[in-house]
Amino acid sequence: MTTDTRKTPGARARLHAIAAAAVLGATALLGVTPALAQIELKLGHVGEPGSMFQKSADEFARRANAKLAGKAKIVVYGSSQLGGDKEMVQKLKLGTIDMALPSTVMSSEVDLIGMFEMPYIVKDRAHMSRIERDVFWPGIAPAIEKKGLKVLAVWENGVRHITNNKRPIKGPDDLKGIKLRVPEGKWRVKMFQDYGANPSPMKFSELFTALQTGVMDGQENPFTQIYSAKLHEVQKYLSLSGHVYTPAYLTVGTRRYNGLPEDVRQVLEATARETQAYVYETAAKDETDLLAKLKQSGIQVNEVDKDAFIAASKAIYEEFGKEVAGAKALIDKSVALGK
């Protein structure tokens, strides 16, 4: 006489487990898999509300999230919530954040990016577009990837001008002895040393307090950063030097990025490039609007002798060309694209 093992508790449990596995296997074959958790992509930047960093990052996230349709979601963290530029770049390499929007600090990561630290090398946005196409992507982007980073798009931080509490800056001689905060990029330090200032690298998040307390006399930034961070409230003079045009780089760490699904990466890359037109249009409008607002705020605004600044910039071009392999050829090509 045989025993019906299916009636024993242990046998029934085994049969239920087998049946459940069979159902899961069948649904997987049919493509009916249980819902996967949405991928959250953290995008950090140092900009305050109203800055080009904030506007650019939010617009990119809005567009990309609509296209990703729930497969992934970009969450933007501004105002240095994920750290300063230098810290965020390191976090990208380690894979602890997904995306960041650094600017000047990238010249300390990849020597060739120091080209954008050369004074007056970029004439306008049309010139920058040609440099991006013919110099940045073929000549600089590969060097960035060797550092474990990948730039998805070149956006904008803006044209930089000098503010301070000592005196109007009309030429390089007026900068002598002025304690000037600069970003964490060695070529910006060298440039202002050549001009006679006393430059010190400092996180953007610490700048307002440093100016307010007199730890620093001045700083240099685009209008969008000056106005959004309210730096004009603790500065007396704004000198329209326009000494450097700084790109902003939407950047990912290859370690983490390469692990994302291919269709997600395709959306991010296409949307990043597409957002550049919005960035340029918004930045151009802000330049005009914000200068008017800064003048209305009471800060004293003056023009500078740009020829004097250009003449004082020859040494840094020579030093950069000699120190960084391949730099002179990229500079020459960039200059030629402006003619």
C-alpha cells in the first residue's frame, strides 16, 4: 500500500514552492517581471537658486525625467548640498554620486582644460561653440575619460568679472595687494598673481561670509553667481573685466555611469546636449538683466582697460603652453576659430 505524500505538510510545502517558482519562471519568459525599483540619479552643483547652475540642472532634469518615463529619475541637489566642486568630482570618481556640474575645478583634474582658464581666449558663445566642436570633443574629452570621468555636455558658468571692497579695478595695477577669492583651479591663481593680486582658492559656499567679514577683499564670478549668492550686498565695486569665460561641464563618473542601462544612458546624453541651446539663450538674457539689477542695487560699476589686462596675460599663456603637453596646439586652434 502506497502513501500519498502530497497530503503531508512537508510535501505540500515543497509542492507550493515548486509551483511558485514555475509561475515566476513563466512570467519572466513572458516579460511580466515584478516592478523594479526606480533608479535615482543624484545631480549636484554649487549654485544658489537663480544661478545658471540651478537653471541648467533643473531644466535638464525636467526634460530627461519626462523622457525616462519612470525608468530613472534625476534629483538635483544645489547650493553645495553634496559638497564643493572638488569634493563632488572625487565622489563621481568613487561612484558615491551620479552627476555633477563643475566648472573651474576641472582644470585641476585634467591639465588641458586649463585652456579655458586663459584670459580672453573665448570671444563669445558662437566662438565657444566652435571650440567645443573642434577642440573640446576631439582634443580634451578623451583626456577626461582617462581620469574616470565623462562629460555629457558643455554648458556655461559665464563671463567672469571682478568685485571688491577696496577700489574700482581699471587695470591690473589696481589689483595689487587685494585679497581675492578664486575657485579651486591653479591657473586662475597664477593669472591673478601675474596681475598683482593676492589670490586664494576657496569653496564657493564659504565666499559670502569671507567677504562679509573681510577675510577676503574681493572675488571674481559671472553676474549669475554674484547676484544669486547676493555677493553684491557685501561688495562695493564691480569692475567689468570679462577676463575669463567659464564653461560648466555636466559630468559623470564612468565607474557608476557604465552600470546604468543603455537606454537610460542614451536619454541622458541626448538630453544633455539638447539642453545646451536653453543654457546659452538663458545665459545671454541673464547677462543683460542681471547687470541692470546689479547697477540698481547700488554697487559701483566701472569699465576696465582690457588691453592692459591682455598685455599682462602673455606670461600665463607662455607658461601654460610650456607646462602642459599638447596645450599650445589647442590654444592656437581655438584662437584661429575666433577669427
